[in-house]
Amino acid sequence: MVLADCVGSTLRLPSTPMLQSERATGIQLKNEKHLAAMRAAGRTSAECLAYVVSETQPGCTTQDLDDLVNQFAKRHGVTPAPLGYRGFPRSVCTSINEVICHGIPDKRTVLREGDIVGIDVALICDGFHGDNASTIGVGEIDEPARALLCATLEAQRRAVAVVRPGARLGDIGHAIQSHVEKLGYSVVRDFVGHGVGRQFHEEPQVLHYGKAGRGTRLRPGLTFTIEPMINAGVPDIEIQDDGWTALTADRCLSAQYEHTLEVTEDGVRVLTVQNDEGTWEPPGRWTPPGFEV
């Protein structure tokens, strides 16, 4: 994840989303050897996210979720990417209700019936990163929460569908913005998707809003994330004193879904899935009630 340009400010945020002001030096296209490694990292990260999602229930603490990621990583001989990244103290980001992203797991925070929680899993496998996230309901959730999750997940799916060689980054942002804003939701501007590979955050930055036909053209071998953060209220954020946790300014709900993608010669391959074809599936294999896959 990446943070967006903040004029005159310096923010210390985790690996997941990146600030637009933290720019790498140019776009790196992957060769076939690197793409094979990215596919393996993506699938392992997808399996980890689905595992954590399946174990999440009322009464769990966010530290329990962090423990699950660490247990999975140890079993598979991989490394949680967030742990120690720019000082981030845990192995996963857990973001509840009005927390947009970068929530820090702890033993005190208990998940309760009706909460929504974003679970952002990124693993390093043989030197390459896979990055995915899902916002899920804890037990039964109310209609406003369900509707927000459905809109955000559908926006993520629509954005993936426009990825192909020759398309532009603005097409991705437009697909997201045009879907959610007509439903009364807002797109968070401060956090964006990002290139990913050997580095957690690479170029390009992938805005989740914009105009179709604008921006960098997509080319085969490009790997990056699409991870829209959508708010039920205003798009503004507040960073808490821990330097990581980002809340909605009006304390309305927020949701996020993320996949890592590869631009292929004739379209797109989703890397953070468990199917062999690389076709889109809900991150973590969880869908809100009523969402049609």
C-alpha cells in the first residue's frame, strides 16, 4: 500500500498502503522467472489470508489474528512483510469499523458481533512479495455495513477487469470512483495501490480515483496492487498518535479489498488467488451476504 502526495508533511505509515510522496525510481517490468516467483508468493499470501479469514469470529482479539499469520508463515517458511517494515510492530494490519487501514493488532482489542474488520496480509516468499486484503463481517452485520462491503468489493472487481496491455492507470481509478460515488460513498485519496515485487512498494502508484484514458500505459510484466479504500462518509482521514492507524475523519465505516496483479500479453492475471487460471476471486474467498460472484 502507498500513501498519496502530502504537501509539506512527512508521515510514517506502514507498508500497506503507500503514501504518494514515497516514490521509488521507475517502473520495473518482471521477466518470466520473476513472474513465476510472484505467482507463487501471491498464491501463498492468498492461502494465508483465507486461513485467517476462516478463523475470525466474535471473541477473537486482533492479536489472535496476528498469531495466525505468524503460525502460517512459520509452517510455510515465509516472512510476514509488515513485521518491522519502517518500524511496524506486527505481522498483519487489522482495521476495525472506522479504521481505514494500518490498525495494529493487540491483545486488548476484541472483535464483536456486527463489527467489520479489514485483514491485510502480505508475505515475502523467496524474495518476492504477495499482498492482499479483505474486509469481512464478524458474525452478522447490519445492512449499511453489508452494502458498503458489497460496493467496495464490486469496485475492486471492476478495476481488475479493465487491466490489460495498453490500458492506462486512470482507467483503474475511474472504474472504482464511478461505481462507488454514484452509490453515495467516497474514495480515500491519501492511500493508493503500488507496484510490488522484490520491494514491498515499487512504482507505479495506482490511484483509486481518476479519469479514464489518463496516466501511465500498462505493459506486460508489470505487477502491482489494486486496493481501494472506500468510506461510507467523507474521504478524509486522521492518523492516530501511534503514527500508523488511519481513521475516517467522521468515524463512519470504511472497507478495503486488495489483490496483487500481473499484466499479461493479452490481459491480466490475479496473483493473490487460489485458482490455477489467475482469474478474479474475492480476496480471502469471503463475500458479503448477497454479493454475486
